[in-house]
Amino acid sequence: MRITISVATVLAMLGTLASAQDAPLSPVAHPELWPKVQSRPALDPGVEAKVTAMLRAMSIEDKVGQIIQADIATVKPADLLTYKLGSVLNGGNSAPNSDELAPPAEWLKLADAFYDASMTRSDGRPKIPVIWGTDAVHGNNNIVGATLFPHNIGLGAARDPALMESIGRITAKETAAAGLDWSFAPTLAVVQDDRWGRTYESYSEDPALVASYAGPVVSGIQGKVGTADFLGPAHVIATTKHFLGDGGTGGRDQGDTKVPETVLRDVHGAGYPPAIAAGTLSVMASFSSWNGAKMHGNASLLTDVLKGRMGFNGFVVGDWNAHGQIPGCTNESCAAAINAGLDMFMMSGDWKKLYANTLAQAKSGEIKPARLDDAVRRILRAKMLAHSFDMGRPSTRPFAGKFDLIGSAEGHAVGRQAVRESLVLLKNDGNVLPLKPAANILVVGKAADTIAQQAGGWSITWQGTDVPNSGFPNATSIWKGIDQAVRAAGGTATYAADGAYATKPDAAIMVFGETPYAEFMGDRPTLEYSPGDKSDLALLRKLKAVGIPVVAVFLSGRPMWVNAELNAADAFVAAFLPGSEGAGVADLLFADKAGKPAHDFRGKLSFSWPRRPDQYVLNRRDAGYDPLFPFGYGLTYADHVVLPRFDETRPAGMAVDSGGVFFAKGRVPDAWSLSLAEGSGSTRIVGNTGRSPAGALTVAGVDRNAQEDARRFTWSGAREADLHIDPNAPLDLSREANGELSLVVQYRVDAAPTAAVAVTMAGGKGATDTPAAVAVGGVLRAAPVGQWQTLAIPLKCFVTAGLDPARVTQPFAMTTSGRLTVSIADVRVTRADVPMDKCGVR
């Protein structure tokens, strides 16, 4: 049986877009406006009969267990001897034995333990296997050694649906090899504002392109519907996410998509009909809202549209504790989400309390028996279709334990092909590219030999940060790929991160770009690249100034304003986040021995490239569309284009992106200010030294890791004084304050405080709003003098103290009326290993 939905159908749906702009905004969907998926897989009567029999034999306790998925950081195999949970997952930073570098054998061992416990019972009721879900979003990216494919933004540039199916198929096989059952992919977000930290998880700003990929990638993960390969042993369950509108939230994670229903359907919903037609067994509800209503509680969309009108017969799984954001709910209690159409909670934390509350709600009738049975039926149906009942222990399955499949030769080959197809050539003045491989090549930039940076977020760890190259044993850095190509041709390649060289090279390749992030940690107020640190630009200009041809390879999870960097380079390649196969970059940069390109560029932009840093919403259907490079742009070696010099002027008054870093290397972000204040006066500090108006507080440069990369602040005790950092425009930290992030300060006490000390954050509608203060005097008094320490204050502490996180006008201040000398090296918002366990120590 062949299941198809044409791109033409999706394009036809787009026809109503223009006329829908003036429609009233309502959080209640109208199912009749949505497409029916006529070609969806039919229900199997044999499976349905087995599910019905099993439901009759289950207790209500069993049923409630099936609709809960718990994070392995909070659930143990022994728990499943009592609580028959339907699923477990490894959250972004969860791993066997809490070891993110655990080898595949440990994952398989733990999968066996969970399975065995779920199947152990002697009361005669049905034995139902637990299934394990994982964020295998660009390969089985939590497992050491797995093939990491380019993130979706690069794959969108490839314009290759067949490649998507291959990537899905290989990812499924590498996931099955570790004994896991279920991949939380693909993401079908159609991102409209590139400031969002998940932009790289989207294939494109264009709904038709996203729709063209949805079916092939689901078929790759699960196998093709109607064939014997469907959910065979080499495949796992797919998850289509995030339903619905996650890409339209104005660049804010977990935000609100404020659009008419027709836009929600035609743009953000475009990928779901082909995914359902391809047989996706699960859909993940979005954290976000639609016109003010949280998706996890929107029955009109989850039940009436997705399950009713579209005919989705799989199950709807929640996102990480997102049910707790529904009004009237908490993480531990939310009947409203199940009643709205959620079939399985995704829970991190006290899942036993969630179980107890949900059981009580089911027994009381707050959750109707029919709704509970429907949710469980959908979960059991998926498990039966995935052969969970008859495949046995994970380690006994045909592909489990075949760890040579993780990072296999096939994976490397397809991954390298994906890199070649996803790179976009933006500039090639003077036809600098392709380079001669027999030449003397200088490779510069720390990113050239940092696999974590080329892989991006969701790579071994959730944020993808601080993973050494050894954590990617089967990967090749971009530098290593260049070195191999040049040496094979008889040339010379030298790597110097800082650009130093003994002999002037024939050409330089500089690799630079965004450092890894995931989700809201990547949210930005603008699209300006590296506003507080222009060292990459300085190095590009330095190389160009001495007559070295410069090729820029830019790593990023989104299009960015890099006009100055484009001007400083002879050739510029948008490499996005290529993953583990860095050698694929070298494949495109060099000619063969005959001087002809070994491979040509074929990537075309799947997102429009901004002309200005404040072009946040830049999509080809928008009025006044004015990109620097339009959707679909991409040069080949046959093109001979000389680009004009681009405007490097930052718009006046634009909010300056700090990336969550408020103070580093002795300075605040460009256009921000560091001031010392006492009484009604303050002094803005421009250099390394300074004082408050009457001298109660002074500052001087000190060394930590480099010359004057920190500042020493000394309070004389003459009167109350404070240091404070001010952005050039208010910050929205509401998403950060909603998570588990902290204000983290790297400090050293040089003279202990003699009076109370407070760290404050200020925010609100006016300058008279009282700062939210957290007492830190006790922490500073207890700190060893002369030793660098970390202070981490949960952002929730400031919110509790009265901060409006949506409008932060002063993200950091420290004040005391006594004597104190403290050196500060870094202030930022980030995740802390050991945050303060209570809000304030006096």
C-alpha cells in the first residue's frame, strides 16, 4: 500500500493565508477548517481486539501507570515492580549511572532492567512492556560514538527528501542497537522568528519544504507503512513534534503563537498530514500556546482536530512537565491535560505524586473512564504495532548489542553526504574556491577543531556544551577533514587557532560561529553575531590585511547578521551545524588534482538571511520582504558573482544581544554599561579603573586567566554603594526564570564583608520599581579569602522577591554599606551544578 500526500496539496492549503490575516484570534479551533488525512493507515482489527481484551483485564492502577512517562534520573527499575509505568525517557542531561559518557552497553543494560521490572508480576493481570523514549533528533545523539547528522536547518538547505529517509533509517538502527524503543523526532516546526533557540531544529521557514520532509523522515524512522519493514526490528517509534505552532512564538521558547487559525493550519500545521499518512505513532504536544491557550490543555486541537478531523490514531505525549503550565494544574496534578486529549504525561520530578493524584482523579470520575481507556488504548496500540510485546528483552532483539552499528560506515557515508548537501556558499569573490589541495593552507579558529561546536546542542548533553573531542570517538573535526584532504594531495595544512604562522600561507580557512545551545538557552534578542566579542572579525580582517585569501566557514543554528564578517572574507560558507562528519566540509572546499571541484555546492538557504540584525521576522511571504540573501539562495562553482560591500551599521537603539552573559573578560556587552553608584549619583566605568562619585566604591583591573580579565571592587564602608550593570534595552528573562537557571557569578573575596551584602535584579515598568534582592553576605563571609568561587542564585529567588522577569532593566547589582573587597570575573544566566539551596544567606 502506497501512502502519499502531495506538496501540491500543502501549497493549495496556503492559498487562504493572505485572506486570513484579519480573522479574529481565538484559542478554540474549528475542525471543519482542517484537512482530513484520507490516506492515513487503517486500524488493524486483530490489534484492536487484543487491545480491547487487555483493557478489560487491566486494573485502574495499571491504566494510570501506562499514561505516565518518567525520567530515568528520577525513576529506577525497581520502581516498576510496583508502578507499571508506560514509559521512561532520558531527559536532556539524564543517562545511565548519571554518566553522560556512558558506553552503549550501559544503556542496553539499563533498558533490560526496566523491561524486566515492567514484565514482572504475579497477580495475573497483563504484562505490558515499558518503552524507552530518547531525543534522537540528529542521530542517536545521546550515545557516545553515534553518527550525528547535520541539524535540521542544514538538512532543509539540502532539498533532498530521499536523504531524510536515509537519515531516519540510520538513526533508528543506531537507536535500536542501544536497546531503545522510541525517538522524539522529527521536529516539524516552521520557524518564523529566527531569534528562537530551537531554530536549528526546524527544516525551514517554508511550510511546503517542511511538509516535503515529514513523510520521508517518519518512514525512515518507523519503516514504510504497508510493508513488512514497518516497525521491524531495525526501526523505532517516531514522534512528530511539537503540536502545534511552536515556531510562531515570536522568538521566545514556550511562548504564544498569536495567529489566525488558518495561519496555524497552513503554516505551522503543514507537516502533520504527511506525517500522519506515513504512520507516525506519536505526536508530542507543544509547550507553547495558541492565542493565549496552552497547547497541553487545548481540547479543540488535540482531540477535535488532531485525533478527530485528521484521524491520528497514535498517542499524544506531553513535553517536559509542560502539563504543569496549564492554569489550575501543577507538575504533580493535571487532570485537565488528559481530559483535553493528552495521552501520556512526560514527567520529571515527583512522578509518584503525579501517579497518586491521577489515580484519585480517575477513581473520582474527574478523568472519565472512557477518556482514560482511550488514552491507554492508543498507547497499547502503538506498543503492539511496534512489536513491544513479542520482541522480548531489549538485549535479545535482532539489532540490540550490535554496537558496531553505532557510528557505522554507512552512517559516516550518509552523514558526510548530508554535510556536502547542506552547506550553502554565500560568497566566492574572485573564485577563491575551490582551493588547491596541494597548497600551503592555514586553518584558524577554535571551532575548527572543536567537534562539540560543529555538532551544536543535543549532542551527548542537552546543551551540547563542555563535551571534549574524546566524547565523539567516531567523529571528525573540520580541521581533521581539511588536514586529511590536503595531506592526501601533497599539500601542507597547519592549524593555529589564533591565526599565527611562520610561513605565509597560500590561503586561510577560518572556522567560527555560535557555541552550542539548546532550546531557551539559545533565545536571542537580535540576530547579531557575537555582539560583545569581535575577536573573530578582528582575526578575519588581520588575515585579509596581509593579502592572505580568506575562506570563512560559519557555524550557526540560524541565519545571523554577519555583514562585517562577510565583508572581511573572500569566500563565505554557511555550514550551519554539520554534526560529526566534519570531513564533509573539506569535500567542498578543495579541487581535485586536475584543478576541478571535487564536489560542487548544492545547498540553498531554507531560511532567509538578514540584511540587518533587527530583521527578526524575515520570511518570503512577508510584506516588505527585504533579505540580504533570499530563501533559496546559494552559489555554485558555475556562478561568478562579486558581492557589494554590505552595511555594517548597527541600528541605533536596538537591544544588544548578550547571550545571557552580563559580564565577562572584564567588560559588559557592547552598548551596555557598568556603573558605580552611591546616594543619588553614579559613575559609568569606561576603562579598567574608576570610582563612585564620592569614592565609597572603587574598581580596578585584576588578572584571573588573562591580563585584567576580571575587576576588583572595593567598598570603603563610608556609605552604602553599589555596582550595577544596565542593558541598553530591557531584557525578557521570563522563560529563563521559568526553568532551572541561575544568575551565576564567578568571584573571589579579597576582604570579607563587614555588613549585609545583597545581589539584586531590577525590572518593571518604571525606574521606581524596587529591586528584587537576595542576601549573599553569609556566602561571602564563608568563602575562603583569595580563592575563586562560584555563586549561583536561582532566578526564581528574584521572582519570589518581586522581580518582573519579562522586563529586566538591571540584570545584576551588588550593594553593601560596609567594607568589602571582591573580584568578579564573570556574571551570566546559565544552569548551575550547585545553586543556592535557599534564597538568601545573611
